[in-house]
Amino acid sequence: MLYKTIIKNESVLLNSIYLIFKESKMGKKIFIIILFLLFSTITGCKDDQDKNQIVKPTAMNSLYLSLIQRHESQLKDSSQLIVVKNNEASLIITEMDVLEKKDGNWVFLFEKIPSGIGKKGFAMIDEKKEGDKKTPSGIYPLSLVFGYDEKTETKMPYRQATENDFWVDDVDSEFYNQWVRGVPDAKSYEKMKRNDHQYKYGIVVQYNENPVVKGKGSAIFMHIWREQGAGSAGCITMNEETILKIIRWLDPAKKPHIILGTEEILKNL
């Protein structure tokens, strides 16, 4: 938090210092010394933060606790949760909380994680449609880890994505919202082995499954973002370090789920 605050205010601070000291050579030397000390502090804060990714567990806040209680039947066997939320449905920037149930209590495992969603933000409950570039709101199981490597460090079921793997998003196809091997007989589909890094590591969100409803959306994953702040086609995105940490933490025996939506949606879910 300190690091983020310093970064946010550093431009204003540096401009103010420069205006004070710019009139003399000695003043400029003092400014350079202050500049060096300031950035040393920023780097130090960041290093400390990176060394302390796992924070001391804290009590659950009321929003999450009441949500979990309302959906006890769905989450009764789950002891791993990921919550991705923001304050406004149209926003693409979100924050992610990672939680685990320990000794009967839900606790936060990591500091809040920057994340992203669809270019058009969150869809309202049951309003997600194919191609709308929105992320579905709701509670969904996490079922499968995938990636470009033959294997990766995870307890979850893992599937390698090759040039011969595709996810069908053609609403008229019998294979709609399914991963298939071999080029499908469909009007549209997504390559699981992309020409970029985004699917290097991914997690399948079990959205619109059992049963699959044509047109309600497909291929909802957690994966690496193209760049921070860039919206997706509907997936949940984050940096590579974060998704690797989550992949290594997930445990199918703990029935992991993801909860998606604005704070208002989650209050009424």
C-alpha cells in the first residue's frame, strides 16, 4: 500500500521539490540527492512487498461472509475461493481476493491482486451473451488448468494446449462451449495455443456448463493479461506471476470456486 501511494504521488512531489531548488546549482544538486533517496525508498518498499506476498490471515469482511452464508449449499464443500470485483459494472479494472477456509474460518491469503475483466465490464446475473465482451457475474467452479507446457506445477487436472486444440464459440455448433481436438466443423472457434503469451497459463471457469445453453457465452478463463488495463473478451486476466501462484495453490480436493461481480451484484446475489 505504501509503495502504491508513493507511486501515485511521486510526480506531484518531484515537481514541487524541483520548483523549490531549481534556481541555483547547489539547489539542483540537492534536488538530485533527494531524487536518489526517494527512488531508493520506492525500490525498497517494492522489494519488501514482493518478499511478503502471503500476509497474516485476517477476519472475513461482512460482504464476503454474508455471501458465503447465503450460498452455503453451493459452497459447503469448498474451502478455496477467489473473488473478483469492482464498484461499477462497466469498469474493466478489478481487484482479486484469494481466500481459504482454515480451521472452520475463511481467511485472506494474499494481498489484494490487480486484475481485469471483459472490455464491457461485468454482465448482470443471467444476462451474459455470446460476443458481448462482458464477464459473467455469479459463482462458478474452477475445473481445469491449461497451458503451453507439457506439464506444470499444480494439483489440478492439467491439459496442454497445442496447435491442434480449439474452443468452439459458434452458437450453432454441437460443440458450442467445448474444448475440441482438431479443427472443428464450426463457423468460429478460438485457438487454445495462441500466438502470444495470454494462454501460456490458464484456468477454466465452469461457466455455462451442465447444461450448455446456446448463446449464453463460452470460453471463460482466468489467464495472463495482454497488458495491464487492457480489457478481455470476457475472461479474468492478471499478470503471469499471479496466475502461477494461484495455479500452484489450487487444490481439487478443496473444490475451488470463483465469485464474480460488482460489490452491488455480490450484495444481492
